[in-house]
Amino acid sequence: MANKQVEPSLFIIFGGTGDLSRRKLLPAIGRLAASLSLSDNLHVLGIARDTRQDDASFRDLAMESMIASGLRADEIAGFCNRRFHYQTIGNGAPSDYTQLRARLELLEQQHGLPANRTFYLAIPTASLGDTLSGLASAGMNQSSGWVRIVIEKPFGYDRASAGELVGLIRKYFAEDQVYRIDHYLGKETVQNLLVFRFGNPIFESLWNRDHIDSVQISVSEELGVGTRAGYYDKAGALRDMVQNHLTQLLTLLAMEVPPVIGADSVRYEKIKVLRSMAPILPGDVTFGQYSKGAIRGQPVPGYLEEIGVGASSTTETFAALKVEIMNWRWQGVPFYLRTGKRMPRQLTRIGVQFRNAPVCMFDVDGVCAVKPNTLLLTLQPDEGFSLHIGVKKPGSPSDVKQIPLSFKYRDIFDDIPEAYQTLVLDVLKGDQTLFVHSDEVLEAWNLYDPLLRWKYKVYPYAAGTRGPAEADRLAISEKELFENF
Ligand SMILES: NC(=O)c1ccc[n+]([C@@H]2O[C@H](COP(=O)([O-])OP(=O)(O)OC[C@H]3O[C@@H](n4cnc5c(N)ncnc54)[C@H](OP(=O)(O)O)[C@@H]3O)[C@@H](O)[C@H]2O)c1
């Protein structure tokens, strides 16, 4: 987050022709170029095994991807034509990596670049090991400039495989070279959590067990498993969402105030939260799987009817958990984590419920009219927040109505950068604040790994509902907080 400069460099995308590259990375680079956030001298080298691609076809692919994302051809044509290149890695033999190194050196020489290199690994996890060792064996894990490596999730399948992956990366790269992407951290509204907490002292002074009753982090997806069944059926909601995205949000919400906003101090505070988590108890978890139903009035199939899903799959598409942080700030405050596919609509929202008044001073016919104050932070869509406070209902001496004091990003700001745009720029600046440290990955797995071995019941819920009724106890008050769902 510090305001570092973007230096001239080579941005090398392993998997440059793949889905992630086309949908997210190349458009992010295009937008950065169009907004003049890039160095005058950044060159992009796409890499894949495909031997039919060349510089020209990769430039076309980059242009297409950028235009499909909403950029205009005239904004990016010059950039793509001059700065995009392609190299095949063949079948990954040592000679392929030697040739790659020669190509990097040639590009640097031709364009007067220092040997500053980012290797973005947008390739299947199974290929990571060979690629990392290939790069290292050809001496590309170091250079006379800087070398950075970007790793995409999943960061392991369980604690053991995550440990192996961390060990593999550490064998060749130092932690300060490694940028693990959790794209949630690149979202403007997620970064705003830091500003919200540490730029507004009124909230920070209330941000503890004395004033907060409970916290809920909900990530609801309208979509089903789509074309990702092959991956998702082996992963499920716990691995796909909870272990990474929801837990990252939890650490940002719960961490202590760092001395400065910088990679070392922010990540250190997040790791401390993870080390303070109490073990999760079986009674504090409910899993669910969607059956057929309707979303926005349209019928949709159940999970077991989706293409690529086994007929007797017990993979969870919904998870609700209660977790607790055993430290002085949070002891006794439940944090509810909830996520599911085929919910009524897409919504990522954090609810913070403050403690209610110790004595009720206003009632209607003997029923207390005072409700606890709640703060809703909406991360997507319609980003913003609302603080719900009680006001006197006109005409009644003691009735209290909850009204929101609210703010919406779109009402104030025109342009909210995409997560990948922010993250790519941070990689180029060498700022690791929004990237996940290996200790965070391992600590998060320490928390969730035991759940992977439980024989848990997976409750059905109809698509278009908010999950199984059995999970209702694992929420502040799903109905009240998500009334406008
Ligand atoms: N797609 C997403 O939205 C998304 C989101 C989050 C994380 N990810 C992660 O990002 C990675 C890539 O996902 P993807 O969806 O883009 O996969 P994909 O569409 O299958 O693309 C894979 C790319 O990697 C290339 N490739 C495969 N093996 C390679 C190797 N050994 N060396 C160099 N290039 C190789 C492929 O081209 P060739 O076949 O020609 O080699 C292709 O360009 C995965 O780890 C995935 O988990 C993806």
C-alpha cells in the first residue's frame, strides 16, 4: 500500500493463453496501461506449451481479451503491438528453460530493460513443481535485478499438501519474492476495511469484546458450480471459500492495529489472529448441498444434476461455521462464517452487531423497542456500508425505529479498480501487503484441516434459499441482517 514506483521490467505469464490470463490478467494489464499506471518500459511475455502460438497470435489474444473486458482497441493497440511477446516452454525439458532464459536476456537487451522479472504462474497446480524447478535449474530464480513469483490459489488441498507446496517454493525462492494471490484482498472494499478500522478512531475504540456482541462474514453466490465441477467436486465450499477468502476477511477484521500499513506489519498481525483461533467444534459447523430450485424465478438444477458432478457426491456447496478468537480483544465473541452457492443473490457482506443497551429505557406495551446497533459492510455488489441506529418514531413516546446511516461507493466514486488491476500493480511495485504469507496459509490450514476428516452430514437446501435451516443457529440473525437480500 506504500506508494512505491513501478520500475521497468519483464512480466512473464506462464499460462498466458489460459482462462485466468484471458479473463483477468491481460485485461488488468490493459487497464493499467490505459490508465498510464505502468512503467514506460514494461514488456509482457506469454508462455505456454503450445508451439503454434507466436508473438503475433499472442498479441491478438491479448487485444481480444482486453476488448472483451471493455477496453477500446485504440487505447491498447500500440501497447500490445510493441510490448507483447510469446515463447513456448515445449515439454518443459531443461533445454526449454535454457532457451527461455536466452529469450529473456534478448528482450532485455533489445528494449534496454534491467533484469527485473515477474514470473506469474497461471498454470495448473500440478505443473507448479516442474515449473519452479525448471526456472531455478536455469538460474532464473535470481537475476542482477529483482525476481518475483506470483502463485495462484489453491495453496494446497489440506495442511500436508500446503506444507509441501510451501516447502517447494521455499526451496527456490525467498518469502520476499513470493506473491500469493487471494483476489479478495485486491478488492477495493476489502482494502477499505483497513481504512474503515484505522482511519476512523470512533470505530476502533469500539472494536472489541466490550462493545461487539458478534460478527458475521457472509459470501453468497448466485451461481452454481457452472463449468468448474471437475475442480469443485473435489474441493467444496470449505476449501474453495472458507479456508482462504472468508478467513482473510476475518483476519483483516480482527487483527490488532499494526504500527504502519505495510506488508510485514499487516501480515504479522493477521498471522497472530490465526494463531489465536480456538479449535472448531463439530457442533459449530453445518454443511449443505443445493438441490433443484429457482433463482430470480428461473428453475435451476440441483448440484447432483450438474454436469461433471458424481451422482452420489457429498461435496458441500454451503458452509456455516462459528469460530472464536482466544485473545484479549475478542475472547467470547462469536465470528460466524457463511458461504454458499445458489443463494438468492450474490452478496458479500460483513455484519457487526454491537452489544445492546444494558437496561431497556423504551418499550411498547412491555416489549423493549431498543435493538442492538449493527454495522453492515457490503463488499460486493453495491459496495458501501450502513450503520443502523435507533431513532424516535414520531407520534409515539417510546417507540424506536432502526434507520441506516449509509454510504455507497457508486454514489461518490466513478471508477473502482478491479482486484487483479490492483494486485498486478502491487506486484510490479514490490508491495506484498495484499498478498498471503506462507505462515497465513499454513495457520489457516491448521484451523480447518481437522474438519476435512470429519464424517459430517450434508443437509440439502433448495437452490434460491439461504441454506439449510440447520445452519440458522450459526448466524447473528440472518433474517434481520440480510433483510434486503
Ligand atoms: N480461471 C480462473 O478464474 C482462476 C481463478 C483462480 C485461480 N486460478 C488458478 O490459475 C491457474 C490457471 O487456471 P486457468 O483457469 O487459467 O487454467 P487453464 O484455462 O487450463 O489454462 C492453463 C494455461 O496454462 C498453460 N499451461 C499448462 N501447463 C503448462 C506448463 N507446464 N507450463 C506452461 N504453461 C502451461 C496452458 O496452455 P498449454 O496447454 O498450451 O500449455 C494454458 O495457457 C490454476 O492454478 C487455477 O487454479 C484460476
